[in-house]
Amino acid sequence: MIRHDYSRVEPKRRANLSHKKKQFAKAEFQEQNYEHRLNFYILPPTAEITLEEFEQWAINRLKVLSELEACTFRNKSPEETAEYMKSILDKYMPMRAGTSKSQYLQEERKKDHYSHFILRLAFAATEDLRRRFSRLETMLFQLRFKDDDFIERQSFVRSLNLEWDEVQEAEKRELKDRLLAAAGGSMKNSDEQEWFKVDWERVPVLVEQRRVFVKRGKAYVPQREQMSLVVAEFTKKLDEALELTSRALPRLDEDDRLAPILAHLSQSFTAPDAAYSSSDANIDGLSAINANSIDTLSQNFPLCMRVLHNTLRENSHLKHFGRLQYTLFLKGIGLSLEECILFWRKSFKLMTDDKFTKEYRYNIRHAYGDVGGDSNRRGRGYTPYSCQKLLTEPLPGPGQTHGCPYRTFTPDNLISTLQRVGVNERDVLKTVREDVGKQRYHVACNRVFEWSHKKEIKKVKDDGSWSATDLDTIVHPNTYFKRSWLLKHLGEGNTGIVPGGSGDRMEE
């Protein structure tokens, strides 16, 4: 699947393959033709792709799955989820219908095919990851199934050759009353549509909701419930495939360049990877940031940075990892090196100039890439920390205040801290506590953001000036600041649009 510049199999071994393994000797690595937009992902892809495509396609799909998961955490209805996901899918995984006659049709379906199998490989290692991946992939499939063109959808279903037994006319007449009762009385006659018989285990949701008639282990399903049948079959086959993949993982002989990518992808399920680039420091309507403006701007900081800022103001000092985290964040919002040095010098007001210069000034310059040479990212310094990094780093020790407060604070301390910064609605605090209890830290942070900006978010939604991608799940502290500042200063000369949203690749 990945393009190599050499063969991993020696010519002699390739020539002496057993006739019993003939099918492997004749494996053809070629492009596939995708007849349908929908896919059960039965056959693995075999054509060559670059390492960059391997990573980027997987990242884009992970962003889509993460947004789907966030919708469930926020209790969005199926209709709200479908509406919200439209622009997310259009941005990261567009999949046009065959009737569009788009020249990119095959390329879009190819990306979808490959990205599914890449993430399947990344998330097959543990039961928790497999369960989450299966649930979210099923949600994605269901969204697409509902949205698909009727003729294309029916063509896809027919291509599956699912083992459904059609209920014959005689049996329909015999069970007429019971079939009508199962249909909720919404049909005038059971003869108005086709019925199928399947093992009841294949449609547990329909059985649970009493939307089908069950007899002798068979569920009688009306044609209108076809989606439930197809979705259940999709989940069943995916779960089986994930189990097989997990067993095969220890025996895989993959290119060792893939290992760190796959590990990074699985880690990104904690919180999606960041999307910081230097362009994020350019905010329409925000004048040049200087050391004296940080106190005012801190009102738009995420909780992790407000905690650091408030601790700095209270103690006139921060320990090393807190200083580094905060310095990179300030760099990311557009504070220049000179102004950053001035900010820290004023903040460390209890120490002498000599001590500051000897013990702290160099580290600030190093974070900005002013010193350190090629070893320091070719002189450009370090990028601001993402939510993922904050959530996967070791927990802070005594006296340290870096990291994500939603993860590092006790629940009571967290609630008290939120109340001190103005979050006082009981239901919000209760839900945040529940999120934290389930380790959904970045979701809790987004929930606080949405509550704190609810009036502004409603305004940009109502007037259509912001799309769903402009309001997607925040996964970077600098994205939080930029979005917060733009929302709180609507109509003050800025466009109100958040360019370079949180799904782009981090600039190196």
C-alpha cells in the first residue's frame, strides 16, 4: 500500500514460492474502480500511495470521526448531527454522488477507502479503541447512507448480496395483523411493501425498539427499515474484521516508518491532533500584541492558560514547564520575542536583572528559535502545545501548574476555578464534572467555551457568517483564544471568520 524504492523480498525467495501460496505470488497491486459512494470495506486497498498521503488521509478521517464523537458527547440529535457534519465532511472527506459526474469522484472514494483501513490498523490494538472506532465508523456510514442518492443506494445494497429471506405473499397474509402491529399501524395494509426475514441478532436495535415482529428466532423487517439491516450488517462485518486485524498485528512486517505514524494516530483518539500554523497569529481587528496587553487578552484565554497567567500574577513566578507552555502560547498568539522577554521580566518583578538574564532569558529566546541553531527546528523555535500534547504528557508534580486543568485538577478544585473565572451555571458545571469523570477533557473545555460564548455563537449561526467548520471542536489552546477573541469582538472591524481551522496540519 505504501510506495517503496526497493523490494522487501529477495529474488530467490520470490522465485521458490510454494504452489499452495500461488494466490499471494500473483497479488496484483493496482488501482481499484469504485462503483459506489458507500463502502463496506471488505477488500483492502492494494495500489501505491505515498507516505504523506498515508498520514494526511488518516488525519482527515480522524478529524471527521472525532467531530462525530463530540456530537454524541454534546447530546446532539441525529438531525443536528447531520446538519453539523455537512461542512465538516465537505472540508475533510468530500464524497460526491455518482450523478455529480465529478472528475474527482474516484479520487475521493480512494481516499475514503485507504483512510478507513489505515485507521483500522491504528485502532485495532485494544478493545477500547476497536469499540470506539467501530461505533464512529458506523455513525459515519449511517450518515452517508441517509444522504446517498436513492438509485445509487439501492444499487449498493443489491451489490452486497446480503442473506435476507423475502417474505412470500402467503406468509404475509397469514401474519398480516402481527406485521401491521409491528409497523405501528402506520400502514393500511401489510401488502403495501416488501418484508424480509433475518436472524433477530442482526437487528437488535429494531428488536429492542419493538419495530419488528419476531417469530422462531426470525425478525420480520419492513423494507422501510432497510437502513437498520444494512447498518447492522456493516457493524457486524467491521467488528469481525477488527478482531482479525488485532490478531494479525503482532505478525505484521510493516515498513518501520509507519510505526510512529500509527502510534500517533491511535494517541490522537484521546484528543485530535492540533492545527497550529504561524498564520493563526494573524487575527483581523487585533492590533499588535505587546507585553502590556496580555492582562486584558487573558480574558479570552482557555482555562489552561488562564491558570498559568493567574498563578504568575499571584506568585511573580512559574516553574519551568509552566513557563515553556505559556511562552509558546504567547508566541502563538503573536507576541514578539522582544515583547515576550519584556513580559516575563516585568512578571518576575521580585528578582534582579542579573538573575533574570542568567537563568531565564536564554530559555525564552530558545523557545522562539533565536538561539539553538539547526537542532532547534532550523532556528524557528518550538510550536505551541496542542490539547493532545497537554493531555498525554506526564502529570505535573507538586508546585507545578502546567498541563490541562480539566485533567490535572481534582473535580472540586476544577469547579471552584471555573466559578472564579465566571462559569456559574449549575447545569454546565454539573455536565463538566461528568465529562471529566469520563476523561472527556477536551469536550469539557469546549462545553465551557460554548457556554461562555453562547450569545455570539447564536448570532454568527443565525446570520450565516460562520460555518460549522468555523465552530468545530477546539483542539488547540491557540485556536480557543483566536475564536474567543473574534466572537467577543464581532462587528469591530474583523471578518468574524476563523481561517485555518483546527483540522489543518501543524506547521513544522
